[in-house]
Amino acid sequence: MAELNLILLGPPGAGKGTQAGLLTEDFGLPHIATGDILRAAVAAQTELGKEAKRYMDAGELVPDSIITGVILDRIGQDDARDGFLLDGFPRTVDQADSLGAAIEQTGRRLTGAFLISAPDDVVVKRISGRRIGKSGRIYHVDFDPPKVAGKDDDDGSELVQRDDDREETVRKRLAVYRRQTEPLIAYYDDLGLLRRFDGTLGPSEVHAHIRAAISTLQREEEI
Ligand code: AP5
């Protein structure tokens, strides 16, 4: 079967992580989330984490020189040999150029860049209610609550809020997204890879639309 090398694009809170979790189950692709990788490094107090933390807390992007090598290395690992689902990378044109060059060098190619869109007021509301389980599972206090308030359905652990989910940091992250990441929409459109999805729909509707698009791409790749 042909490789599925996919990118999820979209503003903070559009639902990239939520959809990636569902799509990973459907297609067996590794979900490579830069935010999760960086948060794990912060928690483990590695050099990467110490360097990244101050940018993340300020709602800024971590410099390309820090993150690009980590992700390019990750997509070269065994479990990503048959494809990957990138969530949160690339986020700048430089990152996209590095990814494109690295993929081409290994004889692979990108299959699609999926944009999940939602307006600012929607994403701010979503992020303010987001809670995360120890397993990485994402909840929302109103839109996708756990069975027992404050506890992860999977292991009963306490749900937590991300440090960068305070409203003023979210507004900053949105401004950074508009300035540094939105140019990637035209970038991938020009390459014929962009597909757009309405992120204001419910999670299962967004999921159904993306799943159908991936199935179509899979069929096209096999022809
Ligand atoms: P990262 O962790 O990637 O954050 P983000 O892109 O800002 O995206 P979020 O995780 O906030 O949102 P999401 O779209 O995944 O939404 P979710 O599914 O959780 O990055 C964090 C930081 O790391 C960056 O600011 C930067 O500093 C650094 N970083 C990361 N990558 C980098 C890179 N490449 N270069 C440089 N720096 C980098 O959903 C949000 C909430 O809404 C949840 O509660 C969910 O339950 C709910 N929800 C989801 N979908 C729906 C729906 N359809 N309807 C109703 N509710 C929904």
C-alpha cells in the first residue's frame, strides 16, 4: 500500500490533536505532534525542554533551528516508514522547505496538507475548556467531557490544563499563527496538496470528512 504522509494545519484549538487521535486509530499512522514532543521535553527538563519552555510560555514559536532536526529525525524512524501524521509541524515556511527537502532526499513525498479552520472566538472558547489526560487524551469540559468530571476515562488520572492555555497566551498564539503559519496555506495550495475542512462542525463530523478525504487519496495513490 502507498505511503500516507500527511500534515494537519490550522490555528490553535481548531481540533488538530483531536482529529489526529481519531485518524491514528483509523489508519494506523504515527501521530507526530510537535507540541506533545516539546511538552514532554519540558516535563523531563531536557536541554530541548529548557530551551523551548520560555518560547512556549510566551506563546511564541520555538526557533526553527531547535525543532526542525527533532521532527525530521522522528519521521525517519521505523514506525513512520509507511507514513505519518504531522500535527503542529511545519509552522513556518522555513520548516516547510526543510521538510520538503528532507522528504525528497529520501525518495518520499507528501500526500496531503489538511487545513482545519475555525474563527478566533470559537478556538478561544475551546481552548479555555480544554483538559488533558496523562495518556494525552484531549477533553473539553462542555463539548467532550470525561465520564467523571476531572478524571481521564482511560486511567482515572487527574485531567490538567496546559500552561499556555491562558486566554492572553492563546491570543498571542493566534497572532503568531496568522503571521508565521498562515502563509503555509498558499504554500501547500500551490503544490496541489491542500484540502480544507470546516473545523466549526462537531468532532465526529470533521472526522468523517477527513477520513473520507484520506480514503480517496489512498485510492488515488493505489491507481
Ligand atoms: P501545539 O501543542 O501544537 O498547539 P497549537 O497548534 O496551538 O494547537 P492546540 O494543541 O492548542 O490545538 P489543536 O488544534 O490541537 O486543538 P485540540 O484538538 O486540542 O503547540 C504549542 C506550542 O509549542 C506552540 O505555541 C509553540 O511554542 C510550540 N511549537 C509547537 N510546534 C512548533 C513548531 N513546529 N515550531 C515552533 N514551535 C512549535 O482541541 C482544542 C479543544 O477543543 C479541546 O478541548 C477539544 O476537546 C475541543 N474540540 C476539538 N475539536 C472540536 C470540535 N470539532 N467541536 C468542539 N470542540 C472541539
